[in-house]
Amino acid sequence: MKTTPPGPEDFAASVLAVPPLARRADLSLDRAANATLIRHVEAGGIRTLMYGGNANFYHVGMYEYAAILDMLAELAAPDTWVIPSIGPDYGKMIDQADALRGRGFPAAMVLPPAPPFASSGIATGLRRVAERAGLPLILYVKAEGVLAPATIAALAADGVLAGIKYAIPRADPTRDDVLRALVDTVGASRIVSGMGERPAVDHLRGFGLTAFTSGCVCIAPRTSQALLAACRRGDWDEAARLRSLFVPAEDFREAHGFIPVLHAAVGFAGVAEMGPALPLLDTLPAGLHAQVRALAAGLAAAEAARGGPRPA
């Protein structure tokens, strides 16, 4: 695992993969399956792994948190940046900060808070958590009105924040006053588009963001990384073409659950079996399996066309 302090170059170098977390039937960690998934993603050129919603860190307990951290640190390549999540509540963040301290992680992502909260209280809490963990945080911006752009900029200026994952959905991602305000106050180099390939082209082209997060990158890492490369060189036609390969799967994930669909699709694509979902989530209904298999096969075929492993 890469342990050097995070900087804009870390965000810009790679799509930020947001993988699921593999478990056995008894819900214990499946080290072998997690290793297989990580090797697949790294072989496709991805060098940032962010474990958050798709890994269901919302419901990870402290009884296994340290074991998860140690497993991920051991499985990642020396040049791979691993970002675990903390939260969403303050008490859990403090306990997780103690587990993170001294383990070498360069940053941690803060999951979006659930009510009750106050904006000033969130800012105070983040400062305390960052100090206790001894590392900067990545803020997950998923809704308006939680923290003002000026407050976020102050946290970044003070070294509390290493970056921002921006994921407020818009009908038209080219028109976004909140994202524009964040770019103007924090700077585009600290912000990544946080909703997969679908809005990524508009966010990188229209707002100058550095990169994007992706769940489907776990199936098609070369293809997703090629999309990032096309955006970085300004080849927007190629970027749009590559984006279109991911849209059907992303639309289906939005309609039927981002987390359970990806969890199943990674296995259906022949990458690695992810096992059962951790409660309070459920596994994908059997009636949707055929559609997800077809979507996973499409992404796997696109990846094979770029030199990746053949679909299983």
C-alpha cells in the first residue's frame, strides 16, 4: 500500500475504484476473493482503491474494522493508494480514528452524515477526527446544505481535508452551482467526480475536475482508465464513446440498487465472487440475475477488447 501523503497528483493518476468487499457465507472476510478483485483492478492500471458505500462501510462494525484495514493494506500493491471510510456518526468516527492512527493510510473518506446534525458541528467533528487519526480526510459531498463551500474551503486550507468526492445528482450535470462554488473556493485539483462514468465527462470537461470514482471499474478497469485518459487529453468524442459502454449498467444500478447490483455483477463477470451482502442490505433478487449477467458480460467484453481477461 502506498503511504505517502496524498496530493493532487494522486487523484489525477487514476480512476478511483470503489470496490465491494467480499465475504464468505458466514459474513466473515473472504481474503482470497478480495485479493483477486484487487489484482484485477490493479492489472488494469488502477492505483486508487476507495472502500465506501459499495463495500457497505456504513454497516461495518468495530469488531472487524481493524482486521479490514490490515487486510486491505496487505493486499494492495506498494504503489496503490487505499482509502478506507469512516462514519457516518461521530462516535464511530472517533473509534475508527483510533484504529487508523499509525497504520499508514494516507487519508480516510468521511461517509455522509445522517440527521441530527448541524453544519458547524460537522466541521468541528471533522477537525477532531482528523487530529485524532493523524491523517487528512476526504469529504463525501452527497447532498446540498450539509456544509457551505466556504466552510469546506477552510477545512481544506487547514489541512483537515485532502480532497472531496462530489456526488450530488443533477438532471443536467453541466449545470451545477454547488460544484461551481466548490471549484471556485477549494480548487478543481482537490475534487473528484463521485458518481461513476455517467456524469464524469461533463464534470471533467465543464468543471476541470481531476478524476472520477467508479464501481464498474472493478469489471472493466482498462476501459474506465481509458475514459479518464481521453478526458485528460481533451478527446471528448472518444470519452463520450467510452462513457456509453458504462451507461446501461449504471442506469440499472440506479434503478435496482447501486450496491447489490455491483456486488453481483463482479461475480457474474468472472472477476471474483463477492458472497452475501452484509446486513442491513440484502442480496440481489434472483429475478434480476439474468439482466445483471448480460450487463456484466457487456462490460467484460469491452474490457477484453482492450487486452483484459476474456469474459468467464
